[in-house]
Amino acid sequence: MMFLAAVPGFSGDQTSLNPVGPGASHIEHTFALIFWITAVVYIIVMAVLVISIWRRHHSLDTMPDPQPTSAESDQRAQRMVAVAIGVTTVLLFTMMISSFAASRAIATMNYEQALTIHVFGHEWWWEVQYPSDQAWKSVVTANEIHVPVGVTIRIHGTSRDVIHSFWAPNVQGKRDLLPGYDTDLMLKVDQPGRYRGQCAEYCGEQHAHMAFYIVAQSQDDFNHWLQGQQKSAPPPATPQTLHGQQVFLTHACVMCHTIRGTTAGSRVGPDLTHLASRTTIAAGMLPNNTANLAGWILNAQNIKPGCRMPPNGLSGSDLQDLVAYLETLQ
Amino acid sequence: MTASTIVTPVELTESDRRHADRLEEVWKEPAGFLGWFKAVHHTTIGKRYMVTAFVFFALAGLLAGAMRLQLAFPEAHILSNDKYNQFFTVHGSTMMFLFAVPMMFEALSVYLVPLMVGTRNIAFPRLNAYSYYLYLFGGMMLWIAFFCNTGADRGWFSYVPLAGPDYGPGKRPDFWAQMITFTEVSALAVAVEIVVTVFRLRAPGMSLNRIPIFVWGQVVVAFMVIFALPGVVLSSTMLLIDRTCGTQFFNPAAGGDVLLYQHLFWWFGHPEVYIIFIPGTAIVSTIVTTFSRRHMFGYLMVVLALVATGFMAFGLWVHHMFATGIPQIAESYFTAASMTIAIPTGAQVFCWIVTLATGKVVLKPPLWWVIGFFFVFIMGGMTGIFLASVPVDLQVHDTYFVVAHFHYVLIGGAVFPLFGALSYWFPKITGRMLNATLDQVSFWLFFIGFNTTFFPMHLVGLRGMPRRVYTYQPGMGWTVLNQVESFGYVLLFLSVCIMLWNVYRSARHGTIAGSNPWNAGTLEWATTSPPPSYNFLYLPTVNGREALWDAAPNQPIVVGLHDDVRSFLTTRILDAEPDGHEEFPSPTMWPFWAAVSTGAAFVGSIFTPWGITFGAIPIAITMIGWFWPERQPAERRRAREIWQSE
């Protein structure tokens, strides 16, 4: 089915037509079956329609008197209609059973062996938690979900505010995150890579900018990444970053964000303990670099109007030091 | 065949002329500025519905243009996110609640059904006037709020908690919810009128198995309106009192449930789709019959398919909620139900094709629009199968694939037949023919423009573009397709402009149509074009499914009804045997005042719950005026009682 997506310059990292896991590929097989059946049926029906009109049409200016109908021809037509309805029913059942089979295959993915990741939808970003029995080992991050390749993942999700929908089409179909409900979505990624996902349920002002990435990597790389994330933020090593930390802790930043290892512990906005290890900011909207980070801190409302991050009137040197500090949070 | 006596002759005899004058005296709409607010005849109200619904269609279409401009470029800043969210919400809400249902159901059935069943007015004509004013006020309220930057911005289904008190500040969702209330009341009123008109006011001889398919379609829709709208009455009212009175129906923190809203909304929302397109299929059956020059093949099957669709439409709503994590066994049931509904629709398609294939097809503009309907609507039906399958739906739900699907279904199933209906019934409404060449031009522009706009949406959806995003990032592979879509909008815009010009010109300079320009078989063609204020000089009787084609050489007419009062004949439900006569109420201003006070109560309740309490007082006063009995000469009252007791 990739021909439907074929286009130069299209990376295909957010499409249901380029599956990289069993969930999306089961769906793609059902999709292909329905596509071919409906395409063929559509062409046949339209051809019959056009041929019938072509054969029976008259270019008359006046409307002729109504034609009597013959019982025999109507009876013949009745039989044809009955056959057509029969064929329709059989085809519908074929597609239905294929659909049930795909649902079943997805539903029987192994719960027991699965790695659990918690995902919480927020207006307009994703909170990601890797729970652990020992509190110090659990990891909180945002908008980038690292997963080991070939391991069944259980996304255990809910919403912190309005309804969002978790959707990374290359990996798996979508699942709504509803306030008041916990939902489980099973998925597995078979190929290493970065796959983009996006909120699929309209959630207000910045619904368009609520993306995330699934980063699939080998088990070793994943373990390494996870161990890195479990650490607290390193203490500032230079006077500049030390001042940056002071700026962070004495301005509005501390009201919403957490940096483990400091006194900042609020859970309103994304956890910034390892901000510099993430490749994007603002929920997949901007590459994580100095300029974007500075612009975002100064006035996020210019970049993502309506988002929850207030403008911050920092002096030039304060801003420079703050960004320098944030960039040490590997 | 057209020589039967049920057709109003061109040359009237002296006694006919006196009869016509007396009828005109009794039935004419009141004159003057105030008369405009007193009118109760179904053709007057029907035309107002048509014009108003078309204005809303055009307005919502312009919003679509602005959205297409914004989406033609990635990260464009033509519309802000706040404006865009209002634009798409008002576009969707207007198209669904202020255009599609009022046009396909209310406008067409109010104007055509009484003519097609052969009676002088719609049942409950004052209620009909009231329903129109409520619809008008509801639509105006939404749009005035929109022009004041208080446009609804939570999507046309305003899910909670996004539209709830915590996440939908201001009054935007309240205006949306009350617009729903206005249109609900209006549609319910018309539904009741249509059911009674069709079941009790049919021409003698029009037994159930001779009712025109168009009328059958509108009756099925009327029943669907009666059963579906209570769902949205509940959801929008609960939303409103969550917002204004502090109830917690949808607040999960207080034990409320966000999914309850979705169930209630889609209980209405899915049948709504069929409410919109069943009139479309009924138009298609009418046009196919007339332009194949034969009786509809499989009349019984088509009628049963309409009824079956009406029932099954209530068993599908959960397929809008597959992604919410409903238990799998329940989802499977709704997959099966959603696929099964393709069978009655398929049966109708096969019957149309057989009718065309065995008839003598005359290719006139109305039939071109119907051919467009076939190509577009059936494509929409095919993509519907993707959405019925749970796993596939989980990939395409809430993406541009769905946007493409429902525009194929709704524009294909409603707008194409509607433009066919315009070209088919325009001569009846105005007395003049629509210019066929311009009609052809607008058809081809519309057909090509439509497919250019909406076909690429399937692809862009499969490439991962979610719906309702005010912008997207470059490098997603969506830009070129979006630009093609935006170009298609230009063609659609031109097509509608040409059509408007055509209507404007043809209404003044078109060729005179005569009473039956298409040599069609249903009763609206038995009277002059446009119909007189009393519809028929003599009420007709019916001898077959196509009343004019099947009329006997001396098909009788109904005589003996008073022509000095607004009297009409009632008939029995099954066989349409006459069983009494009644009088229609006279024109009056009370329905207008009742609608004004109802509107004041609804708008007031946006700002304070007391709006309903105090608003009830003027409503009660105007309703008392409305139902105040009229004086009747004693002998006429006695005569009627004697007639009815016999």
C-alpha cells in the first residue's frame, strides 16, 4: 500500500501506510483487503451505471410519455438485484471477519511480559513516566518516548485535563486518553528509528502542536538511556550555569517545572531534569537548540499562542545564563 | 395521460374561475409589511427555509475558503489558531445544523410534501411558521456571536470537558449549545407536521403503497428526528447547565462522566447523517424515475430500504467512539451493524441502476447532478467501510481521511441531489425554467472542484494529518496535497457563484415552464407553476404510484369542500379513504411573537438560568394568543359536527 504514500521528500515517519510494528501491520493488511475489494466494486458499479445510461439515453428536447414496463424484464432485473445484494453481503462479511481477525491479533499481544510506560496527556504536551518499584529509579520525561526494539510495550495512559488521543500511526492505531478513565494500549516496534506521533482528538487552542516521538532503540541503548534519565540533574559547574540555576529558582520557572536535584519540584509543566537530552521542545514543535530555547523562554506565546507557558521578562544576561544552565541538563 | 381532470387545465371554465376566485380570497397570504410576519402557507414558509438555509450554506462555505487559504501553506499565519478554531467549528455547526438538516428535511419537505400528497397546506401551519422563526433566530444568534468574536470554537460536537466550564471559558460553548436548542425545537416541530400531513392529509386513493418515494423518505426522516433529537437535547442541555448552574454531569472529578456526553451526542449524531442523506436518496429516486420515463423499479424494496436504514441508523453510534476503549465485544457489534447498513443502501443503488438501464433515459441537468451523486456518494460509502472496521478506524479516525469521507457522503448524498432538486423543482417554485447551459457549467465545475478539493484529503489523512489542526509543519509530505485541495475550493466557489447568477437570471428571464415541464408523475405537477395559494383548484385523487401517469381518463376530483373557509380533507392512514374534513387556522402574528419570546428565553438562559423561568411568562402569553379560539358561525360548526359524525 506504500504507493498511496509515495511522494518525493516524504519521510513516512507519521503514516499508517509504513508500519514498523505488529499493531500497525495487522491494520495495514485489513486496510489493503478493504481497499482492493471496495476499489474493484466501485469501478464495476460505476462502469455498469455509465454503460446503462449510455445505452438507454436519448437526446430529446421534449419529455416522452412514460414507458410501460414489462413484467419479464423486471423479473430478470429482480434476479440480478438479488444476486448483487448477495455478493455485497458476502463481501461485507469477508471484510468484517478480516477486521475481527486483526482486532483479535492486536488484543492478544502479551500483557505479562510487557514493559509499562505511563503517558499523560496535557494541554498541549505529553508527560511520560517509566515507573519502577524503587522511587529513585522511576523516570519522568516529556514528548519523547524511548522504547526497546522487539519488546511489547504497555502504554498506560490517561489525561490530566481534556480528552487527547495518543497516536503514532507507524506503530499502532490511536487510543483516546480520557479524564477519569485509565486506558491501556499495547504496542511493539520492530525496527529502530524515530517515529512521530500527534494528538488526534481536538483538544483546544494548540491541538495542532501536540506531537511526540517514539524513539525505538536496541535494548542496550535503551537501558543506557534509562539509567541516564534516572540520575538527578548535575550541579552547575561554572559561575554562569550557577547563576542560570539561580535565575531558574527565583523566577516563574520554578512554579511549574521540576529539576530533580534542585528545589524545583512542580508538576504543572514538563520535567526538565534531562531537558538537554531531548531533541525537540514545545511538544515536537521546535528543534532543541539555544536560539529556540531562548525564544521560547522569553515569549512562548509568540511561538505557540494559547500555551500555558507565560512570557518571561528576563534581562539579556539572565536569559543567556539560564539557557546555558538548561543546556547542561543532559 | 396528462389530459386527466386532476391536472389544472390551462383554460378555466366560468364556474372554475369563480371557484378559484373564492379560494384565492380565503387562502391569500396577508398583504403588507405586517402580513410578512403573519404568513402561514407551507409554500411561503418552505421558500423562506430554502433561502435562509442557502444563505447559511454560503456563509459556512466562505469560512471553508478562509480555512483552505490558511492550510495552503505550512505554519501559515493567515488565520490565528483562535480564529481558525472558531472558523472550523462555526463551519461544521452551520453546515450540519443550519444548512443540511433545515434544507434537506425542513425546507424540502415543508414545500413539497403537502403538494406531493395533494392537500392545501401542511398540518399545523402556525407551528410551521413558529418553527421557521426559531430556526432563523437560532442561526442568527450563532452568527452574531461569531461576528462579535464569541464564535463557538470547540468543534461541531463540542466534546466535554473541552467545552465544559473548566476548559471552555467565556460564552462561546453556551451560544453553540443554545443554537442546538433552537434547531432541535424547530426540526421536531416540522417532524410532527410531516408525520401528520402524510398520515392524515393524503389525497384519496394514495394508499401507503402509492406514496411517492420522496414522501416516504421524508416520513422516515421525520420519525428519525423524533427519536434522535432527544439525545442531543439531553447532551446540550446537560452541557449548558454544567456551565451555568454548576451541575457536574460531565466532571470526572465529581463523579461525572465524559463518555456519557459522547454516547448521548452520537445517539443523535449518527442518525443525523441519515437524516441528511435519506432526503437526498429520495430526491434521486424521484429524478431517476422522471428521467428514465418509467416507474421506479423495486418500489417496495426502496421503501423498505429507507425504513430499514432509519432503524439501523440508531445502532451504529459507537463507531464514532472506537478509539475511546469501549470493550472489544461491543465494538465488534457496532462493526457488524455499520457494515450491514451498506446492504439497504446497496439495494437502493441497484434499483436506481436497473431503473435507468430499463428506461428511456433523457439526459437533462437534474439527471447530471444525480450521476454526480452516484460517483461521489458511492465513493463515500466505500470509505465508510474502512471506518466501520475497528482496527482500520483506529488509524484513520480523526484524520483528514474522515474529513474526506464525510464530505463525500454529505456533499455527495445531500448537496449533489439538492442541486439536482433545485434544477428539477425550480420551474415548479418560480414558474420558469433554469438555464440548462449554465446549469451544466456549474455541474462540471462543482464535480471537478469537489473531487480536486476532497480526494487528496484521503491521501493526506493516510499520511498522518489529523483533522482540526490550524496548521502543520513543513516536511510532513502534506503541503502539495493541501495546495491542490485549496485550488479545488476555487472551482467550487465559481460553481456556486454561477449557480446563484443562474437562479437570479432564470427567475426573471427564464422560459415559462408550464405546469408540468418534465412530464413527471407526482402530484405537485398537477397544479400550476408556481402553485396558487390554495395549491389545487380541486383536490386530486390518486390511482397509482405516479399519480399523473397512472390517472384514469376520467380520474375523479374531490368536490363539495367549502371554498369560503380554509377547509381540507382528512383521510385514513392505510388506504387514504376520506374520513372527514377540517379547517386550517388563519394567518396570524402569534407564532412570530411566540418565537420571539422563546428566543428571548433561550438567549437569556445563556447568561442566567433565570432566563428560562422569566422567559416562560411571555411564551405563555403568546401561546394563549396563538391558541385563542376563533369565532365560527354556529351553523357552520353544526354542519361540521354532523358531517364528522356520519
